Amino acid sequence: MSTGELMKQTRDLIRTAISQRSNGQDGNGGLSVDALAEKLKLSPADVAIHLGELLRYTVFTDDELMALEPAFDVFGPADAAGRGCVVVHGRDGLVAVTADPIDVTLRNWLEMRVHDPLIWAICPHADITAYIARHSQNTRAMDVATTSGDAEESDDEEHIENLSLASISADTSPVVKLVHSTVYDALQAGASDIHLETRPGGLAVRYRVDGVLVHVATLGGNDLCEQVISRIKVMSELDIAERRVPQDGRFKLALKGRPIDFRVSVIPSVHGEDAVLRILDKQTLTDEMNGLRLDGLGFDPEVVLRLRRLAQLPYGMLLVTGPTGSGKTTTLYAALTESNTGHDKIVTIEDPVEYQLPGVLQIPVNEKKGLTFARGLRSILRHDPDKIMVGEIRDSETAQIAIQSALTGHLVFTTVHANNVFDVLGRFSHMGVDAYAFVSALNGILAQRLVRVLCEHCAAPARPDDDAILDSGLTLEEVQSWKFRAGKGCSHCRGTGYKGRYAVGELLVLNDELREAIVARAPARKLKELAMKHGSRLIRNAALDLVKNGMTTLLEANRVTALA
């Protein structure tokens, strides 16, 4: 379509929208950039440019908008998110940025609310949403912390059922508002954990996004720190008077009617108490896990092939190891999902049940009621299972029962915390497990990590310094053909340059030669040589392959994996 034809079609669509508004047929009264983009089969950014030329409005790119300061004192973040419009400080005064420039209702409402003259500008809705999400985090938290009035915690404050910007604005207690605002922002950012840290300068708020901690705000005042931690304790049904020992608890909130669980850990520090909230959005995770397959996690094709073979064996044990948050449970769920033909009885015991799998009996651990991994596993064996998943092996008793299960005709999937596949052997040895029984039951061990991948919207060619390449254990000659890239940061990735993560791993498949070497307590060097001989590949090499193909950066590979 030529530029002239595009402008004519755009004019026609705008005239139609205005006509419908005049006749009362369109309650909204506008035609947004997104709606035009869908009708014209163009990108929102291109449509915004043509719309700006037609209406003689300024058009902002995502980078230009991000560089401007918000006027949240004039038009708050809650109203901005609800109306899809944000007011910013421009060079010549206040600028109202909207994705729907001919929405007369919005224009009249905002100009009556804001007494200063407004300059109107256009930007795609996704960029406006990203701008509000990024710039409102610090501002909302600071506004809440400095709200006038009594900041004491309300004893009769009830747990909210639905978390939203409207409900946050309606909260009467500044501390309650701060906690709910922080939780809401973390959910919008896709965080897996919220860290509330008491420091000499006040309360530091950090989110873990894609496995990396991101600083959000520092709020001054020791009293505020105590009140926020006390609020978290009240929500988690913990003892607010006890500040000398760690406490663990849970609470639940709802976002858009979707229940979200939070696991809470409060621990004393030299400056007071710190809290970490693990976010467990089970429904969203379950929706994402529908159709989950091993080849969609990012592993090498060879690793996927060998994992599938291990998941189809009639008995034995498949171990997945790695630090907390490295995707171990997701990998086991993918293996279970692929091998679930409906002909086997599959039972899992987990702490907690993170995703819900159709056709699988899933048991949550409840240590307060006496349901531990070991006790639950004994009961599972009386339930005639074919395949068993044990969320984590933490003690000798659970390890012994899991191994006996694998030796008596069951296929056991489980996880254990260790740095690599060879450290797993030492972990079970320290638990007092007989080496011969262990290697007889074991089919394979997968050690995995999650590597952040580059945001495709802002990734561009960028070669690291020669020193960085050499410090990573590489030579300049071997990286000549590598497609080095880096992300500059944009609204899609919240300025990080990364969007999403891939799993990388090393897989050790047991055979008779390896079993004999393990029982004979062969040194780690010998075991590594045998593993490489039989097709194993170091996790470091898998991460470097992502760098080679331009999917992540050398810095990220170095962060996640150690030099071979």
C-alpha cells in the first residue's frame, strides 16, 4: 500500500469513528493506534507516525517517551493505567501522551482534571503501559511512604481478595498501600521473588526478574521498615512480636480474580528483619505449561533426545540438579507430560505443587500436619504407582525410600541441590546411601541452569572486548564466526536487554563402565573423562553455544556457568 493510499484509508477510518461517536454508536469515541494497526495490517509504531502527520500531533517512540519525566503529581499512575494515557513533563510544558488521540471523552475528562494547558502526543499503547510500569514503581512507593496521617498498622485490616490499582488507591493505611503496591508492581514486572531488606538508610525493595535481582526503591525510616515487615507477618499469620528467630509462612492474594500464592521467609539481620516473598502464580503457570515439551525449554537437541529416552524407561531414577530457581521442576514436568500416555499411574509429592498436571495425582507436602516427603512417599508406594515424582530429596530417609522405589519397578523423577552432575554423587554419599544401590537405581543425572536470552526488539550486533573474550577461556580465533549481540534495552524488556530464559544443561547417562567407576570411588577427573567419552557435554559449552548463535551475551554465560 502506498503512502497516499494509507493516509486516505486512515482518514476514512477516523471519519467513521468520529461519525459513530456523533451518532452515539461508539461509547469510547476514539480509534486507537492498535485498532488502526489491526485494520491496516501495519505495526502500531508505523500507524502512530501516519496518525501524527494527519492530526499534526507529536509522535513519541518508546525510547523518547522513556526519557521524559512523569507528572504523576498531576495525573497519578492508577488513573494513567486505567485511562491508557500518561502526562509527562515536556520541553514546552505538560504533554498528554495517548494511544487514542480522537477519544473526545478522554480529552475532555483530562483537560477538566488538569488545570495547566496540555500538549497532546501519540504513542502506541504497549509503550505507554511499559512507561507507567517502569516509572510508577518508585513514585508510588515514595508517595505511599510519605502519605500524611497515622502510619500505624491496622490490627483489623483484612486480606484483600482482589489486587488492583483501584483497590490499592482505596487502602486507608499507608503501610498496607505500600505492601500491596509493591506486590502489584512485582506481578506486573513478572518477578519470581520480592526482597524487602532493612538497611541503615531505610527499606530497600528488590525484585528477582529472569533470575536477576533488580533494585526498585529505597524508602527511608526505620519505623517504616518495621511496619512493612509487621504487615507481611500479619498477612502470613506469623508472630509479629518475635524478631530474634527466622519465621516462614504463606498468604494468598488475587489478581483479576486469579489466586496467587506467596511463600514468605522472614529472617533477623543486624539492622532489623528482612523478608523474601516467593511468588507462585499457579494458574498462569498451569496455563503456560499446557502442551509443555522438553524441546521447548531450550536444551540441545541431543540432550532432549536422551532425556526422552530416560523418561520412557520402565524403572530406575532420573535426577535433576541445580540451584533454586533453575527450572528443575519445569523440566521434570515436561518429561512427565510427554511420557503421560494415560496407561500409567503417575503420582507426585511436592512442596509446593507449582503447576497442575491433568491426569496426575499431585500431593502437597504439609510438614505441620506431619506429611513429609518420606511419609508421603511411603503412602504413594501403596497407591500402585508406575511413575513417581519426588519434588526434592532433602534427607537420608527420603533418599533411601526413593532408591528402593526405583529398584523395585518404579520410575522415579526427583531433584537434589548440587552444583553439577558429579557433586550429586557426593551429596548422596553424605546422606549415608549405599553407593552400589544408588548407581544400580540411577539411570541419569541432568544438571541445568537458566540463561537469559536477548530481547529481539532491541538486540543488535555488539562484539565484546578482546580481554573479555580471553578472560572467558576463549581464543580470538575460535570466536571469529560468532554472532555476538547485545540488547540496548527497550519497553518490551523493561530496559534490561533480556526477555525470557532458556535452559542449558549437561546430562550424564549411566552405563556399566560409569557405574563401576563410581562404586570404585574413581576421582572426579576420571569420571568426567568417561562421561565425555560416552557423549556427555559440559553445561558451559551449552551456554557458549547460545552466545555463538547470538541468543545471549558472553557476560550472561559467564554469570550462569563457571569456566570449564
